Amino acid sequence: MVRRLVLVLVLVIAARSARASEPKSKTTALVLSGVGTGVASLLVLGGFMFAPDGKDFNVPLLYTGLGAATIAPSFGEWYAGVPLTYGMAARVFGAGLATLALTTQMKTETCDDATKPNQTCTSLQGAGYALMGLAAIAFVGGMAYDVDDAPDAVDRWNAVHVTGFMPIVMTTPTGTMAGLGVSGYF
């Protein structure tokens, strides 16, 4: 009698303490990365569309969009437990390349459409256009990579973290035997 009571207590305690981790959703990861990318892209676009009179772009809106575009595409990967992503590295590289182009390839010269004497304009010169193009490709490519990789990151997380333990009772030819079953995602 005591043996059966101990067996039942062990099974109840094992069942309550050994719960399986819930698998994460690929759809949730994809939605997080996709919506983050979409919102950041709309902010950047809004920076150009809603420029104040006499300005080329709305600086606060554009910079907010660029900042969001640096981190928001990684939301799905963060959900899957990946704190640093290859896509984020590509975006940071692109931002660095753009900064290099803007600091080394700018030239101040007399404006072609000057209305005043000695009026100067600053413009991108030489390899600056190529560097800015490569920076844009790296930045947008990093965004696309994180959106594309988010469901795969969930699969990698689920493969490592989704396991469960379940108490089991088996009948054998010699009597009843208690055990612990292990399950996982493969």
C-alpha cells in the first residue's frame, strides 16, 4: 500500500514539475519581422514625402525610420531567441559604408544654379555614388535576410528547447513499473 502511494506521489510530482516548453510559432516570427520592416520602411518613405517647405526631407521622421529599420526587421529573430543576427550585421555594415561615403566623398563647389555670388553647394563625388549604392544594397539585403530567416530561427529554437517529460506507468510480466518518458522536437 505504501509502495503504491509513493508511486502515485512520484508520478504526480513529476507530472507537475516536468512540463514541455511550448513550441514557438513560425508565423508569429514572420509577422514580427515583416511588420517591423514595413513600419520602418513607411517611416523612411514618410521622411521624403512629408518634407517641410524648402527642405529635401523631414529629418526627424527620416532618422526615426532609419533607426527603426536597423532593429525592427530583427523582431522575429529576437522572438526566436537570436539576439544578434546576420541581417543586423549587414545593416550596420551598410550604415558604416554610407557614413564613409558621406564623410570622404563630399565636395563643396560653386553651385550651378547660384543666385548669389560665391554661393556654394555640397555634393557627392566620385566613388561616393558607388559606395552609397553598396550601402543601400547591404542595408536592404540585411532587412530581407532577417525577414526570410525568422521562421528558420524558430525551427532552430524549437529543435533545442521543445522537450517534455511525462511520467508513465507500464505493466510488465512481473508487475507494474513506473518510469519517465522524454519527448522532443526533431
